[in-house]
Amino acid sequence: MRIELAGWSSEGLRCPDIEIKLMTDDRIAPVSLIQMPNGTGKTTTLTMIRAAMSGEAQGWTAGKIKSLRRPGESHSEGRFILDLRVDDQPLTFELTLNFEAGKAEYRTTSVGSGGIKPGWEPPPEVKRFLDPRFVQLFVFDGEFADKLLDSNESEASKAIDALFQLYLLQDIQRIAEDSWEAATKNKTAKAEKGLSQRRKKVDTLKARIAQVTEARDKASAELETLQPEIDALEQKISEQIGTEQSLREEFEAKKRDEINARNQVEVSASEVMARVRQPHLLHEAFAQSLSELKLQLDRLRLPASTSSQFFSELLEEEECICGRPLDSHSREVIGKRRELYLAEDTSGILNALKQDIHDLVQQDGNETAADLTQKLEQLEQAVSVSKFAETAVRVLEQELIDSGDDELRVWTEERDLKTRRKQELENFLRDIKRAASSSDDEKTFCLASLKKQLKEAGDDLAEITGTLELRAKTDVLLVIADLALKKAQANLRVAIADECNQRLEKVLSRDPIRIEKIDRSLKLRNQEGASVGQTLSVGYTFLTTLLSRGQHQFPLIVDSPANPLSMEVRREIAKLIPTLCKQFVAFTISSERAGFTDVIHTSSGNRTRFLTLFRRTAGTEGLVESLPDKGVTETSNAVLVEGKEYFDRFDLDEAEG
């Protein structure tokens, strides 16, 4: 599918009243540059394009709608019409904003729809590509570029999910859950008592899982930023102390002791926990009791060779094993007494239990509870040494602080604060990731426990509503969709990072920067942040790489495409864009022309559409008087001029708006 932007018109909004056409001789130009001085309404135009295309204005607040009315005016409505081409067929969205009522209304016109239809109603085959999560990829601004590199955001992963529509797998999960919930609501429960409580419990657990998952993601993102910050502060502190020659060697030695002691604590703690997880090593009584249990099972010859399954099968025979015919009375007695014998699954459990006792208690007999006591003493000693080493390092730091080194004091306080916060986050995440416990309730942060409780609550609700089979099928579908989502995300992130790095070698050849990995955000190699120009360059490269991978084609619509870029990077970006996207539409200012306009015009095969738009104000009267003879469109509050010559010489004071 090919989606192209053919133009738009606006009336009564913060942006000028004007109609923009991006077609020449019924063909849409591969590159369109709309030059608009600051204050002309670029941001509003971009907002309206995105809203018309995605239908998102249906969820706007009254305050947001009213904020789009031109300041100082009192008209009741504003209108924006977006003209698209979908595989060369027209698709038009008309968005009307009622400023008095604070409401947004849509009308849609498409081929085969029977004319104008009320509401935002694109054809079904197009609608999935106009999801707000997807539209933000190709209606692009600098703020979105910043979020791609912000570890506290998840825009990079969302972008990949959106382009490859991986969110459809999440939609499958949601639809499956909704279908099951609908099935439970539409069925009459076998026991009405408690039904509403069971449904409420399922809903509560789902909400809790969503809340904890969001908290986990935020904590993980914050933790990722904390460690580099702590390391940087440690480096500053070390260098500052190192300036005092008399303290340098002592500090470095104490620092090594602290690191070694901390490592030994971790080793000792791991050894202790390995033994704590084995009850027979905690105390001799556990080992003796387990051995006694196995001995009694052997003495009673349990599990017995005869099981209840044998008698169940006997009931299907004509004669008893002794040769006597089985009458109805005999069958009834056998049916009742078979419950006195062990079922096959119970026999299996007992056999496994006996084998485990043999393996753990008898084979590990050389390990005793005394070994645990010894390991605990070693751990206690390691903790003591670690505390002593840590104190020694802090004493050296305090010596400099006491001598009046305020800078060091600020750094140490900041480091200690961040270290405490890091510990809090690690403890919080550890609680979230730990195994489920029988003592957990609905308020726990343990995700494994919450999911287990949700499974049990769902099964309970399914049982009382008679939908157990549907619940089981739903669970299978949820697992399949989740595994598919995770596998697709992992593979795509690696492939896209590799492709981006190949292009970045050309785009930023003088200022090497590489993507180490794509997680929630773009992680840069060997650096924590990037300049504004680097951020925009990485954002362009990432998005054009995404848009060029799919089988479908979309326009790339950008605000201020080159403003923060150096001249060299501008040229490389201008060469790259026309090769990776079929339509590029940019809102520019005059200062962006150098190094960008001519290069992108050449790269597009000299098929660039140049438009210059400015407001009619007292300050632009001189411009109005010097307009060219042709290619000019004038409205009550704006002037639009088509052509490269005027575009290149237009130089309105950017501070005017």
C-alpha cells in the first residue's frame, strides 16, 4: 500500500487560512519544502495533519480544541481538510473544531464509500496504518527525536512495534481476554453467589499487574541512568583525591580493598543462599525426618503395585480376576472400595518423593548443617571486612571535605544519594522479579505471584461460569501471542540497529556515533547523550531505516529538518532522505536552506516542490509589494508563493513571529 500526502487547507485556526497543494500535473512531488517563518503556524499545521490523519481529535479536551483558535479572534469554528492518495485513489478527511462547544467532528470521503460520510471512517484496509501510534512515525518532530534517545522513554521500541504492527499481537491478547470476559458475563453462573466477587478479583489483579509492570519499567529505566551517573561521580571523586599526592596511593589501595571485600560478600551470600534452599542442610532434624519418611514409605511398601486404576479397569470386564462373573452388586462394591487404593498420579508423586530424599539426604550426606553455620560465619566476616574497607575509603574522602574541599563534598553527597536510590530500586525490582510465595496477596509487587493469582482467579471464574475449556484455549493463545511478540521484537531490534549503524557511518562520518542496541530507547555506544544535531541525525536515520524496510510506503513529514545540523551532516541527510522514503514533506525556515535545499533538490532528481508561506501583517507589507508576477496565492491573512527562485531569496526576519 502507498499512502501519499497530496495537500491540505486550513481556515479559522492558528495557522494561516490557505490551501497547500503538493501535486504538479497530477503527480505528487517526491520532495516538498514549505518555507514558513517562525510564528507562521508550523506546529499547528503539523498537529492538524496528524489529527486529521489519525482521528485522534475525537479524544481531545475542550481546552485543547479552544487553544487552536487564532488569538484575538472570536469565530466559532475552525476547519482543516487533509487530502491523501492511497494507491493513487483520493481519501479526504475534514476536521471541524467547534470552539464554543469544545468538540471535534470529522467527515470522510473515499472512493467507493458512497460520498461524504460523517465521522473518521477510512477504508478498513487503510485504517490500521492510520493508528495514532503509527502516524507519529512519519509525522515527525524534534521532540520525538529526543524521546528516541531518552532512556526514560520507550519511543524507539514503540516505533518498531508500530511500523511492523507488532501491537496487533497485543491486540490479539486483548481481544482474546475480552472475548472470554464476554463469555463469562453472558453465561448464567451455576452458583450466582460470589460471582461478582470473582469477576472483581480478576479485574483487580489485571489492574495490579498493569500497575506493577509500569512501575517496573520506570524503575528499570531510572536504574539504567543511575549507575553511569554514580560511576562518573566516583571518577570525579577519585581524580580530586588523586590531586593530593600524599593521599593518592593510600586511596587507591583502600578502594581496591573495598571492591575486593564487596565481591567476597557477594560470593559468600550466594553460597549461603544455595544451602538455605536445601532444608536438609538447615538442621539435622530436617534430614532425619526426611530419612524417616522414606523409611516408613518403604516399610509400608508405598506406593503399592496395586492402584485404583486396576480396579477401574476391572469394572469394564465380564468376570472378576478370580473367574467369578461380576454382577451389579459386585461392581458397586468394587467401585466404592477402589478409592481405598492409590491413584496412578499419587503413586508417581510418592516415587518421585522417595527418589529426591535418596538423592538429597543420602547422597549429600557429607554436607551437614555445620557447613551452613560455617558459611554464615564466613559471610559475617566478609560483611565486616567490607564495612571496614568502605569506612576507610570514606575517611579519606572526609579528610579532604573537612579541609574545605566543597566541590568534593557536593560530589560525595550526590553520589551517596544516588547510591541509596539505586539500592532502593534494586530492592524494588528484586521484589518484583522474585518467585511467588504462598503468603502473597493481591497487593504484592511480585509479578510471578500476581500472574499466578490471576490464573487461579480466572480458572475459578471459568469454573463457576462453565467456561473452563474456553479459558484454557484463551491461555494458550495468550502464550503464543506473547512469545511471538518477544521473538519478533528481539530479532527486529538487532537487524534495525545494524542497518542504522551502516548509514550513520556516512551521515556522521566526521563525528562517529553508533547505536549499541535498541531496547526501550536507542542506546548509543560509549556515550550517554548526544548533541541536538546528533539526536536529529540518529532520529532521521532510525526512522528512514524503518520506513524503507516495509512493503508499504508512507510520507515522511518533518518540522525544521535541518536547523540544528552542521553543514556536513545537512548534506549527508539531504542525500539520504530521497533514497529511503518516496515522499518527503518539510516545514523549513530560511536559515535551513544552506547545505540542505540544493542537495535534496538534486538528490530528488530536481523534482522538488518549493513553497513559501508567510502571514499578512504590518511587518510584511514590503514583501507583499515585491511579490513575483506568477505563482502567488493571497488570502485575507496569508501569502503563498510557489517557485525555487523566490524560495531561495526569501529572507524574512525569523524573530518576527
